[in-house]
Amino acid sequence: MPKFIPYHRMPEKGLLPAVMVYGPGIRIWHWLNALSVVVLAITGYFIGIPPPSAIGDTSSLYVMGWIRLLHLAFGYTFALLAIMRLWLVFAEGGISHQLFLPAIWRKVWFDGFLRQIQWNLLLGGPLRYVGLNPLANVAMLTMFVIPGAIIILTGFAMYAEVTGHDSWQYLLFGWVTMLFGNTLDLHVFHRLAMWVMVWFSMAHIYIAVREDILSRQTVVSTMLSGERQFRD
């Protein structure tokens, strides 16, 4: 992947050459991660608030069993995808590190952050960046990366209570329960982090579609082709 100047702003108008932004690894990670978040949010909601009891033989219906199985399977998938995303920072390079490291010490970052807030409030004109804009950078870190880490840690800690003290889950994540003090608080923070991620996902979809239309640059299709195009 080519190297870009952090938060390099493109001209706000006019047709510009397309730029390859995301490699295949980032794009595959993005869509698998999106699927995992959807499945985890839905199954996690029903684990916390179970659906009405089904009529029939519970051993053959196995409704909560399937919900829990899906939640555990995609929980492991979500954790493995997080490791994959960290690996891609070094494997694909480019702007892949921006998800984890906002360059808040740069003047160009601070200026762009304020301008992007104005644009999101429709108080200014659209800005076009090669990679993430400064506001998106902070939003993804605080509303996706950090809540995602909390979900992984608390999720494995809750699972460790089921697998027992002699399991590798308890060996690696048993300290998390002690950190939170009790199991109830562990569950509360796990679900709060899920809701933060759900709110972020809704805002993320809205902003991506809006940017595609109003700022005349591809955002949604960039995660399919890897190429960012700037339209006239």
C-alpha cells in the first residue's frame, strides 16, 4: 500500500484521480467484522432479554441454545478479527494505523477536526480526505476500538465463569471479573459497550452514505474496491 501524508486533504471540488486506499485484508476484515457486530448485538440482546418460551419440545427447538451458540461463535470470530486488524497495520501499512492512533499532536489534525464538526452540522462545506478524517478517527477509536476491547475482555471473563477455574479462559481473563468487582457489573459494562457500538454503527452508516452523496467522494464503494474516487 502507498504511504500518505496523515490527514492529507484533497481539493474540495473537481474530478481527481482515484487513489487506492484499502488493501484486500482491510476490506475483508471490515465486512466480516460488520457481520460479527450484527450477530453479536442481536444474540446478545436476546440473551439479556430472552424471547417468549416456544411451544413444543424444548430439546428439539433449542432456541436459547442456538442463540448462545451463535453468540459464542461470533464472539470468538470478533476477537480473532481484532487480532487480524492489528496485524494488518504492519502487513498492509498505508493508512491502516489511523484506526488506532489519531495524530492529535498535529495542527492539521486539530484544524481538520473542527472543520469536520462544522461540516457534520451542515455549517460548512464538505472536506475530502485520502484516509480517515480527524473526527471519524476519534469516533472510531472511542466508539468502536475501545468498546470492542471492553466487549472482548468482559465477554471472555463471563465465559471463564462457565468453563471453570482450570480453563485457559479463566487463566487469561479471570482477572477481569476481579477488576470489575462482581459478575453483575461485568455484565452491565459488557452490554453498555455493545450499545455504544450499536449507536456508532448507525451513525457510521449514515455518515458514510451522506459523504458519498454530498462530498462527491466514494466512501461505501471504497470498502468494496479499495479505491477512493473523487467526483466533479
